[in-house]
Amino acid sequence: MTEHRVVFDFEIDFSNGGGIQGQGFRLDIDGDDIADADLADYIVKDMRLLMVGEVRILNKQIIQEAHKRGAADVPQVD
């Protein structure tokens, strides 16, 4: 089975001010695609961020690459 990862940039604004950005961020995904909303939920949960306002996903690209985490390490997106 081919494994996929998503490579993307993101910007996250916090509701209490400030924000963070990431460039060239990579995450393991199940399947060969992920919706931007699911990806935003995934990174917020994985980074355990609180008081998150807007999340912007930019320059998203799906690549074929071996997963770097074990299945137990990947947070579940509801």
C-alpha cells in the first residue's frame, strides 16, 4: 500500500491575540487526500493549541512518502 503525506504552509491566529506560522510542514495522512478543514483540526489537536481563531492552510500538496509516525502516534480527527 502506498503511503501519503501532506506538505503545506499554515497560519494560525489566536483569539486572545498573536499567532503562529509553519512552512513546509509535513504530516502523515490516511488515503491520498485531506480536506483543509480536517487538516486544520489535525494540526490544532496534534500541537494541543488552545484559543485558536482562524486557521489558514496554504500551498497544500500531497506526496507519496513513507509515514514517519506509528499508527498510535497519529491524533484522531473527529
